[in-house]
Amino acid sequence: MSDNNTRKFNRGRYMAFLTVITVCCVILGSLAHLAGALFWRFGFKPAGMGQGVVGGSDTLAGYAGLDLDMDIGSLKVVKGSEFMIEFENYPQGMEPTWEMKGDTLVVSQKSGMNWGKNNNINLKGGVKLTIPEGSTPDMDIHLAMGGLEISDLAFGSMVIDLDMGACTLTDCSMSGCSIDADMGACTLTNCTMADCNIDADMGDIDFAKCTFTDGTFAADMGAITLKDCNFATADCDADMGSIEVSGTFRGLNADCAMGSVKVTTDAGSENAAMDLKTDMGKVTVNGTSYGNEYRK
């Protein structure tokens, strides 16, 4: 075996070893999140929790920005005729609160965990925000245990931080988008934005029919899919999962440690610059296999 082949073989083993170590670290980190959630669910109860569940609603004058931070509960944002906030299925004493700080709506909900033997805790609480068409508030959202669903709205900047829950955006437009998801999938369909930065520790990143300028996508344990998308440049990095890209673009970098890279270009991307590689998998461009590396 030649020296070059030996170096190539050793590099493959070395990268595989690093990948396994990375995956183990991700799994341990994710299990730590899950363990915390399970301890909360089965070993703690919220301080001051009353009997039964409560709900409520309020009509708001409007806001230019949203700052939402909730320990428990999902968030749904929909289009309507006026600004409203509604919540339901929260144990008494754990319901969310809100206030206006300047032109920003601040929503918070803290669990206030104390040790207890009674575990009649309802984890199905949720907040619903209604926003009129034509409003474009900046959104800063943090959910510790709960998912996010937004549809058919326009925004300024969008910043999303999810500890344990999925993120789904449909038919939305925004000036920029940043999503950090520890445990949960990120799914965007028919969305338009400028720059986007998506980081998923344990879950898939799935873009379908989206338009953006420059994007950075990183998945530790999960696939990255950009299907029928229109963008200028994208940088995709997956440790354990495949990368699949189709649509119109000018530049694409894709690096996959354990999984395949598949790219399908249309007529507008025939001259696109591409740097594609995988350590344990294969690279396919327009149906042709190029081993584990392709540059153009």
C-alpha cells in the first residue's frame, strides 16, 4: 500500500474516532437535558401550585418586539385581527405573566421547582399569540420545555432558543433568523429570510421551498435537508446524519462526518461553486457518485 493510501486510510479511521467521540458527547449532553426534565416531572412540584388548571387572555395595544422566556409550555403564533395573548392548561400558580417594557412585550413563566411527593403536574400548558397582518415585530423566544409553531406572518428579526421541543415555521418571512435547538427538529416550509443560522444538537433541520441569502446549518445528530430552496450560499455541517440539497444556489459547502451528501441542481445552479465531502459515506451530485469528495 502506498504512503498516500496509508495516510488516507489513517485519516478515515481518525475522523471516524473523532466522530464517535463527538456523538457520545452529544448523547451525554442530551441525556443530561432529558434527566433534568424527568426529575422535574417525577420528583418535583412547582412552589405555590394550586388545584386544577387555569387559563386566561388579554387584548393588547400592540408591540414592536417580543421577549418571551418560559420554563414550561408551548408557544403558537398566528395571524388575526388584533394583538392578543391567551394561555391554557397551566397549573394554578404557574401561569405565565406579561408586561410592556417600552414597545416590547415581555412574557415570562417560571416553574419555581421545589421537592415534593405530589406530581400532579400538567405539562400541556401553552401560550397563543395573535398578531395582525402588516405588523412585523422582532421576536426573541426561549422555551425550556415546549415546542414552537408559527404560521403565515411577517417579522423583523427572529431569534429562537429551544431546550427541549420542536420548531415549526410555515409561510413566514423575516429579516433574519437564528435558531438554537438542543433536543428537537427545526422545520421551515415556504419561508423567506435574509441570513439564517440554524444549530440543532439532536434533531433534523428541514427546509422546504425556502428562500434565503446566506445560511449556516449545523446538526450534531440529525439530517440537514434543503429541498427546492433558493439561496445564494449555504454552509452545512452534519456530524451524524445525511445532507441533501436541491434547488437554485450560487455556492454550497457541505461536510458530513457519518452520512452521505446528495446535491441536485437546477438550470440556475449549473455553474455553482461546491465543496462537498464526507468521512463515512458518499457524495452524489445530480445522480453521479463522486466517492467521498467533490469540488467545483
